[in-house]
Amino acid sequence: MARTLPGRHAILVSNRGPQDPREDGTFKRGAGGVVTALLTLAEATAADWVACARNDVERKQAESSSDGLQVRLARGKGRLHYAAPTREEYEMYYSVIANPVLWFIQHYLWDLGNEPVIDDRIHQAWTDGYVRVNMLMAEKVIELAHAAAEPPMVLVHDYQLYLVPQLIRAAIPRALIQHFIHVPWPTPQYWKVLPKHMRDPILEGLLGCDVVGFQSSLDVRNFLLTCEENLGLQVDEHERAVVAGGRVVYARHYPHRAHRSLRSLEEHRSRIHRLREAAALSPRASRPGPVLGVSATVSAGRFRVRALPAPDPADGGPHQQRARHGGVAAHPARGRRERAQGDCRVEELRRAAGQSRL
């Protein structure tokens, strides 16, 4: 970024802005991990920030401030610009598609034998909600880019805005565009729970970027495989790149690291004890997690988590996969316990997705 920023006008794009306006005209700090991570970035790049108006207060701000609002960032101030969908459009985009559908796909949370059910409601929400809001966000970015003296560097964030990069690319071919995805990227097979007219535009939208960023090297690999298998594109695994539309799109991982110091040996032991209880594991026991495809091992005061193969819709279903790993089908009594624990975990994650305000 330090090499590319000179001579570029930075525009940061996310679902929510750095500050939430109140009805009395004041602001409060925006919640959510994505906003927190982006505050310093916006300040360092002197970026215009484009966000989606999520409620009536923000829609009023969008109507009354066509040139943007001055808001506080990490230490200094920046300008916030709203794209303003209707209440119904935002509801379909965020509460029907982004959180219940995409968030669950990207965390392997669907019970593939029974869900998701892609019905008329989902089809309408995709077209009139997700696609519509992504178009509004892209239009606001394009408007700001055309008004700037320098060519744009656009930094798009997360799963709500997968279509934005290609829309910008079509209007401003020389734009420098990066999209960073703050959630896991699943396997090509798992994306096929979505119909082709939904899953292909997601990939094509991201391929409007110069760089697509992920949190892990596994996410990068899954993305490249998805481009190769689901779109039939040429992929270079060594360069971690995709050839699309005569352009080269790079996939890179930029992990967020959050370090927490353990204050004492007693705290460390207490943490291990809590993990053992939560996972219902005895020392040196290992078993697959019933929902997330995770194997946890507790041994000699250590706790490790490793990923198991992702569920494959064409691979006999989740029950057969658990049986291969010595799971539910292989041990019926333990399976009942695990299903109960898994149901509780799914409900927790459903609530978390519903309450998310990223």
C-alpha cells in the first residue's frame, strides 16, 4: 500500500461506517470488529469512507449531506459518505442474503440435507436487495472517484459487498481495487448450495479486483480452487493468481493477529480447564466437532484446533463424513450428545449472525 498510495485517491467501502449518527445530530463509535480494524487504515490513507445507510437516521443524513459528513476516526477525522437504499432493500440485502445465507455458507453451518431452501423469497432478495445495494454502493464510489483529481484506490470490505469491485471496474478500468474478506472462504463444492446465477456473480464481482485479500492461506487456496472448478478459469497456484477477462487477479492472505498475554500459570491452567469442560473432552481425547468441522485435542496442558475436510454435498452427506472420522454414525450414544451440543452451537451462531452489525 505504501508503494501504491502516492498519486491515488483512497476510498474505503464497508457496510457500516466508523460512526453511528444519533437523532440529536451527535455520533457514537460504530460497533463491530471490521469498523475497529478499518479506523486506522482510513486515517493513514486519508480515505473517503463509503458506507450503507442502515436505518432512518442514516438515510436522513445521506439526504441532507450530499458532500459527506465529517466524522471522527482513530485519532483524527475523515469524511463519511452514505449510499441510501430503502428500508426494504436494506432488509433483503442484509437480513435475508448477507447474514442468513452467505455468512452461513462461509462458516459451513448449513445442514445440507435440509437447508438452505432457495425459494422465491431468496431469489427476490438477491435481485432486489443484495444486487441493488451493491449497485448503490458502487455508484457512490464511482461518483467520488470521478470528482477526485487523482485515480482511485478502492478498498472494499467483507461479504456484504462482493459485487462492488466489478461494477467499479466496468466504470473505471484503471482503478486500483482490493477486496478484503473477513470471514473464511469455503470449498468450491460448498458454494454450489447456491444456484449458479447467484454464486457466479459473487466470484465475477471479486475478479474485478487487482488483489483479493483473505485471513489465511487456506482461504486463498479455496478461492483459487473455486475460480478454477466453478468458473473454469486458469489459475496459477504458485503465483496465487487467476486470469480473468484478460487481467491477472492476485489472491493474498493478511492474517489479523490478536495476542493476549496470560498473566500467570494459574490463569493458563484455568483456561485449559474451561476449554476441557466446554469441549467435554478428557485428556488425550480427540473427536470431530459436530458442526464446524473441527477436531480439538487437549493434552499435557495444550489445546489445539485443526480443520477437518469441509462437508461436500456430493460426498454422501454430513452423517457419512462424521462416520469416517469416528463420529456420530459410528457411536450412536455419543452421537446423540454431539447432536444436542451441535444444535446449541448452531443456535448460538444463528443468534450471533442475526445480531451482527458489521
